[in-house]
Amino acid sequence: MRRAILILVPYLWLLALFLVPFLIVLKISLSDAELSIPPYTPKLDLTAGWAGIKEFLAGLDFENFEFLTTDDLYWKAYLSSLQIAVISTVMSLLVGYPIAYGMANAPDHWRPTLMMLVILPFWTSFLIRVYSWMGILSTEGYLNQLLIGMGLISEPLTILNTNTAVYIGIVYTYLPFMILPVYSALERMDASLLEAAEDLGCSRITAFWLVTVPLSRNGIIAGCFLVFIPAIGEFVIPSLLGGSRTLMIGKVLWEEFFNNRDWPVASTVAVILLLILIIPIILFQRNEQKQREAEG
Amino acid sequence: MGQTEFEPWNDPQAKPLIQFRGVTKRFGDFTAIDNQSFDIFEQEFFALLGPSGCGKTTMMRMLAGFETPTEGTILLGGQDIAPIPPNRRAVNMMFQSYALFPHLTVWENIAFGLKRDRLDKESIKARVAEMLKLTRLEQFASRKPHQISGGQRQRVALARSLAKAPKLLLLDEPLGALDAKLRQDTQFELMDIQEKTGTTFVIVTHDQEEAMTVASRVAVMDHGRIVQADTPARIYEQPNSVYVADFIGEVTIIDGTATPEGDGYEITHAEGLPPLFVKTDKSFARGQACHLAIRPEKVAISAEKPDGRRNMLRGRILDIAYLGNISTYLVELPNGKIVKAQTANTRRLANRPFTWEDEVWLSWSDTAAVLLEG
Ligand SMILES: Nc1ncnc2c1ncn2[C@@H]1O[C@H](COP(=O)(O)OP(=O)(O)OP(=O)(O)O)[C@@H](O)[C@H]1O
Ligand SMILES: [Mg+2]
């Protein structure tokens, strides 16, 4: 009985916080836009009883999904988000792996401090940190001042309001999500494995590729998903750091919702995004599961 | 060992494979190896024996290249090995912790070193198959290390280190997790491999019997020092210190003072008991404190007073340890000292001549005991 309750609690939690909102969004995506409050139709009228439910169900259709295929703005936004998320993920890995590696190989008494430094940015509001990047990257920003001051460039670089700024923003924001799982994988690794590899004739570099990388594989995969999944739906970073030509699905969704007040189309965009994300989320879960099994 | 004496350490012409020259290793201010100089010769089976933490693994790690001596040099074939990285040394090590690659199968673990040598596929396959057969791991070839038992893991580690047939093989407690039968078989396998390939082995073990069985020489270590390095027989029969005598096998140590007498010494050890006699080449001053070490199997036990022995003591049986083939008697002398005596159980247990509380005579020959300095 206690067991059943223990299992039930997280499921109820998921039901309340994930499944119910999702069903609501799904329902709205099947509705039609209308000038009213809330701005869609049909609305479920339970006072009318069975007939009301019937009428409600008859009002639902896939028009909005069809609509998304007619306007190439949407699939372009999905593709572009995908591209930005993939590139950001790869860059996060390239930046995060060496940091995690350095942390895992640092003397024991340093590690808590280094860990602290990685987590520290979370203590400041995300929005403020993105705003400060605007200050750094803008034409008159600190970066340009520094580079001009050092005489490296004469004209200020245009970084803010380009995709580059979006990449910088995403990599910066999600870097800890890459570092922490990779670090935890590397830290768990037994140092004598590298010695064994060297003993058997590997150079340090070969030993890194043949032993360290495969053994941190699960950390890498976890880190990549943890960056990729939020990055693809990212809204704040592209709207603050990106330019008018930065196309991301998060931004499109925002505009549909708040500028056009077209809740059904916005919901459709969200549902499709979720369907796209379900694949990597399932893969991620499978990876975690496999890792747990391997560790017995 | 074999028919012809293999004793290169007695041959001044013989060139050692490994030479430790004043090697000291410190970790911070802790001295793990203390100014050691010794040689290991080609085709030797050199066993390191000693209590936990005495520096055996550290010695191995310096040979493999994972630690550099704080002072002194190690020569391999006359060449200082300090600048040679581990992957360029013709040395393979079996790690005490096994250090198996968890992401690779048993087969891939064993093949790992061979692949680094860029051997062709067929010879790698053949060699791995050979190693799997040797260590009886054929059915486990495709398992990962976490899917096999501790003893099987140890065999994988052994197979992996043997696979490359190195000039020098370092085995850090290679057989500890194996059952007695498999351990004995593997010991013979190791000796066989050694005979066939001429590989030099340095082996760490906690098992004296194992050291005695396989080793050409045994080095007994204590606190970063080799106390004695000698053939198993000499280590056993002529230990150079109480520490070695006590560490290897069973022994009774009787403290006393030496008085020269004929070709040996008379040892006064207890008031009211007759002195003991030891024939020895060693020299002691009159009245010098010394220790007499006597192995239990050299002590005869009898109900009647034996004739014609200079070393005779009377005592009472305190305890009997029955070990199957032999029995060890703990005999208490009138002064409370306990002497161990061992007899082979040639008769059935029921016919055992002595039992608890029996008064018995202990005796041994003039040459049976070893006299050691205090
Ligand atoms: N990296 C290190 N840093 C500090 N001390 C060390 C280090 N490696 C070994 N020691 C110390 O050196 C001593 C010898 O260690 P070593 O591993 O050689 O012992 P051992 O004889 O192999 O023991 P065991 O039989 O338990 O394996 C120990 O006291 C150990 O604590
Ligand atoms: Mg050890």
C-alpha cells in the first residue's frame, strides 16, 4: 500500500503539471481562433450535458496543423531552431568538455571551488545575465572597447543582434548543463585505467580517445540533450541577443500568442515542437536507463 | 628449480636485467621505498613479499613507469629507464585493482595491447584465443567486466598483461581472488609460460606458499626496505633476521644469550632449563643477546626422553591444530614459553599418540635451529 502511494505521487505530479496542461494545449491547437475571451472556439459547455460535449468535439479539427504547412515561415523556423540548437550543443561540448576535464583532473581540494564557480551564475537571474551580454556584445560594448583598445580592430564588430550573439548566449547559459554531467562521468573514472592503457602501449592522446572519451560517453550524451532540448525552444536569448533575421520557433510562438493573439496556431506550434522533442527526450531517457543498468 | 642450477645472482659475469641503484621514493615526507639497491636477472621469477603498505606496489609502479624514483636510478638492460614513458617500456603490469576497461568486452580487453602493436587481425585473434584458453575464459569472451565474477576478472587482467609477451612482467597479486585449485594450476601455468618465453617475472603476493612455489628468489620487504632477497630455501632455512624468520612460515623464537661452545653456541634462555645448542658459522660475543629460531617441523615430539640429543625440553601440550596432513602442537615449557612442534599425520586421527595436557619431550638436532642477532 505504501509502495503504491510512493509510486502514485510522482505520477500524480506528472499528471497535474505535464499531462493536463498538454491536453489543454492540444485541445486549443484543435480549436479555431475567435475574438473573445478566451480567444478560441469551441468552448466546452458542461452545463449542456452530453450534447454539449458532442458539439464541442465536432468543433475540433486539424485546420491549424494544415495551416502550418501552407506558410513556410513555420518549417523554416523549426529548421533554423534545430540548426541553432545543434550548433550550440556542439559548441557547448567543445567548450564544456575541456572545462569538465580540467575540473576532474584538478587537485581534490580545488574541486568544490571549481564546482561552485560553474554553478555560481545560477544565483543571478537568467534575464539579467542575458541583458549583461547585450552590454558586452553591443557595438559600443565592453568587448569592442577592449578589442579596439588593444588595437586588434579599428572598426567595432557587429555581434549583437546576429546569430553569433545567439550562439554565445545559448552556449553561455547552458554550459553548466554540459559541464556537470561530463564532469561527473570523468570524475568517476578510475585513473588506473589510463595507466593500464599506457602500460599496454597507448600514448596519452590515444589513451584519451580509447578510454577517457568512451567512458565519459554517457556524460556527453546527457550533457548534449540537456543543452539541445531547452535550446531548441529558446525564446529569451534569440529575442534579446538575436537580430530580426534570427528565426527561432520560440520567437514565432511568442508572436502568435501575444502579438497575434492566435492561441490555436500558437498551441499548434507548441504541440509540434513537443512532438519533435519527444524523440530526443526518449533517447535521453534510454541513455540514462542504460547507464543505470551498466552500473548495476 | 630445474635440473641445472639457475643462480645468476651468484654469477659475477651475469648481467642483471633490472638494477635498482640507491632508489628512494617519497610521497611528501613519507618514505615508501628507502634507498634500495638490488638486481633482478633475466628469466628470474622474483617475488616480493611483505606486509600491507610496505612498498611492493610502489616498487612495481616505478618499474612500469608510473612513479619516478625520488632518488637513485633504475636500469633496465643497463639503460636508465627514467626518461622512457610507460608505453615505450617492454614491461607490462597486471594491476592490483585489475584496471579492466569497463566499456570493452573481455575479448577486447585482452586484445587492447595487441592492437596497439598494429598486429594483423589474424594474429590478434589467435593470440587472444590462446590467452582465453590459458585463463579458461573462453565462454566469457563477449562479456563486459561487470558481468563476470571477481576471480574471472582477475584472470582477464592476467591474460591482458600476458598477451603482449613482454620482456618483463609485473604481477601485482595476480592470483589472490582465485580458489586454491585454480590458483595452483595458474601458478604452474605461469612457471610454464616463463620457461617457454623466458619472460622475467616480478610478482607481488601475500601468499608465502605461492612465493615459495613459483619464485627463483623471494624478497621479503618491510617498511620500504628489502630485508632479505634469496632463494625460497635459503629464506626459509637461513633467514637473516627475526623479521624474516617470523614472516615466512611458522617459527618459534627463543630469546637468550650466547656462549661459545665447540663449533657453535650454547644459548641460555631460561632459569632452571638446560641451555640449548646451535651449530653455526656466525660469530657472537660471549654473553651477546640473540634469538634462536626453530621451525616447528624440525622439532621432534616424543613421550619418552629421547637419546643423544643436546636440545631437549620438557613441556605440556597446550593445544593441537589439526591441518589434515600435519598437526601442530603448542607445547608450554615450565617457564611459560610456548614452542611449536609439527608432525606429519601418517596415522589416522584416532591413533594420535598425544593429546591435550600430555607431558612430552621436545628435541631437535644441533643444526636445526638458526641463531639470529638481537
Ligand atoms: N600516491 C601516493 N601518495 C602517498 N602515499 C602513497 C602513494 N602511493 C603509495 N603510498 C604509500 O606508500 C606505502 C606503500 O604503498 P604500496 O602501495 O607500495 O604498498 P603495498 O606494499 O603494495 O601494500 P598492499 O600489500 O596493501 O598492496 C603505503 O604506506 C602507501 O600509503
Ligand atoms: Mg599493493
